[in-house]
Amino acid sequence: MSPHYLTAASPLALSTQGLVTYLQGLFGPLFLGIVGIVALFFLFTREITRFVQFMVLAVAIAVVFYTPSIVQTLATGIANALGVH
């Protein structure tokens, strides 16, 4: 087999940055709309405890969604704290 065919068959590196930006732009407003509707429901039904629980969970999900590198940073910090290298 000639070397020309081997170089032509090598895959190119894929960049997912455009996909990440597209998905954040698509799901971001949808996520905020759902959070707003559910939060209003809890406030109107006077379930303050569930409202606070929901908001804490929504903020945690939003942080992971908008800054996915924080998961790697937290995992590295926990591993270092436990002494795992």
C-alpha cells in the first residue's frame, strides 16, 4: 500500500467548541424559563422550603452547565485532599 493512501485515511481532529456554544445558546434560555416558571409556582403555593431547595439545585445545575471545567477542578481537589494521585 502506498504511503499516500495512509495519510489520506488519517482522521482529522474534531473541534466541539462550536457545538458547546450552540447547545448553551439553545438550552440556556429554555433552562432559565423552566426555572422561572417552577420558582413562581412554588412561591404562589407558599412552599418556601421547596422553593429554596429547588433554587439551590437549579444554581448547582447551572454552574455545571455553564462552566463544565469546574467538575474537573473539583474532582482534582477532592482527589488531592484524599491523597489519591
